[in-house]
Amino acid sequence: MTDKQQLLNDSEVEAVKQAAQDLIDNVEKVIVGKRDAITLVLVALLCEGHVILEDVPGVGKTMLCKAVAKSLRCSFKRIQFTPDLLPSDVTGINFFNQKSSQFQFVPGPIMANMVLADEINRATPRTQSCLLEAMEERQVTIDAETVPLERPFLVLATQNPVEQEGTFPLPEAQLDRFLLKVQQGYPTREEEETILRRFELSNPLDDLQSIYSGSELLGFQGKCRRIFVEDSVCEYVVRLVRATRTHKAIRLGASPRAAQGLFQAGRALAAIEGRAYVIPDDIKFLAGPVLAHRLIVNSEARLRGGSKERLVEEIVAETPVPVV
């Protein structure tokens, strides 16, 4: 942190913590028993980072995205990705209006604060690539004209890791633009019973209320950028990321963008926990969701069936933790 940056005071930290708790409580009116997943999505919101939710069908990926979006008074668009979807269906088009004798721009669904990219891996690589500029630079280029996107801007994507027929794997360049990969998993028996009762008469998502605006979210994001990160914790982030590049089972390690993402995500998690400073446990908790999906393992590791998440756990276990 530079000398010009001012640390958060106690009241500012409490404001972010309270807002985070309000959002979590609101989403939990719909989603049952997935607090870690909700917290991770909230971390991405506070970093203005993008999230990919990867899990089997029916565990509530789309429902979680819609509940988060509805909790915020922001513009929201949903894109159902299919093999016949074109880039212009996402970004928008310029068409010639014969009545006015002028070209007119029709914005696509990407022109929103929050975009749900449902089943993103079902679109062709050409269509997937139209998200690259939007996700990294918060702008789209249409017919040589660059259009900035309104802030905040977040992409919440879902994909099914099991059914591979008719899908196109996301390229590494696109995966690297997702701050976090979140997996929800199946509910417990008690949670599943609660789900049945909660949805017995109606869908609670229909009655969910918005509690914060986009401008308020931008304010919380600005506060998170003033969370203090001690030098030893910053060095710990760098050591973890660099360890992925030298691990014998990993062919392609995490990028500098991943290090930036882990650094900023640690700040957001600290704010959610009500702290004005990051501790090593924040980084350890976030290492898997931030780093695992960016790695490419070698053929020997794939044959042994080792998961990327397990490799990140090994790296975290082997990397000395700073004493702050």
C-alpha cells in the first residue's frame, strides 16, 4: 500500500461487513446450505471479478446467480449459450434503419451490470471469444467502434463438467479471466429436506428483494481496495503462484493475473470478515478457487487422476506460511 492510500477505519470496515452479511442473508432466503459458495461469489462482487460455477445439473448454479443478481439493484441479462449463438447475439449489432436512413446500434445482452452466461461451454469458440475483451477491458468493439461497459460489470458463468456432448472446452485465455471457480456440491440430507419445504408452495426467488444498488456496490469495492496487506502476506501470494509454475505435475502454472486476483480476493474476504487487514488464512482459503482452474497438468498427472484442486492443496501445504 502506498503512502497516499488511507487505511479503512473501524466504521468503514463494519459497513462492508454488514453489507456482506445482508447480501448473504438475502441470498440464503433462496439458496440452502451453501454459505462458502455464496461468500466466494460475494468476494468476486467486491473485486469486480468474474465467476464460473462448475457443477453437475440441478444443484442450483443458475439459481445462485439469479439470487445474487436480484439482491442488487443492477441491470441483469441472461444469455443461454448454445452452439448456434453468434457473437453479435451477445455484443449487439449495427443495422441500417431505412426510415431514418442511418445505422442504428442495438445493444446485446452483454450491455448490463451483471451477465449470466448459462452453460457457457455450449457455445462455439468464436462466440466464447467475444467475451474476452468485455471481461478484461470492460468494453466491446463492434464494427471498429469501441463501446465501454457500465460499471460494475460482472460475468457469472455456469457449466456442467459431466456431460461433454455438444460442448466446447473454454480456452485457457478465457479461464484466466475468471477470478474464481466455485463448486457447490450436493446438499446434505437435512438441507435437501429444507429445499423441498422451501419450494413447496412457491419459488422464493420470485419474492426476493433488492437491498443494495450498483453505486453502493462500487463504493464497497473502493473500500476493499484500501484493505491493508502486509509485505510478508504479499510475498506469500507470490510464492504460492510461482510454486505452480515449478511443480513437476503442472505443465502451465498460474499467471501474474492470477497473483493479482488472489491478492485482491484476499482483501475482499478480509473485509467480509470485518478486518482491515489480510491474514494468511484468507489466502489459503482462496488459493483453490482462484488458482486451480488456471492450471494445466501434465499427462502423467492426468493418468494418475490427480485433480487440480488437490495439487493446489499440496502447494499450499508445502509453502511456508508467514507469521504476521
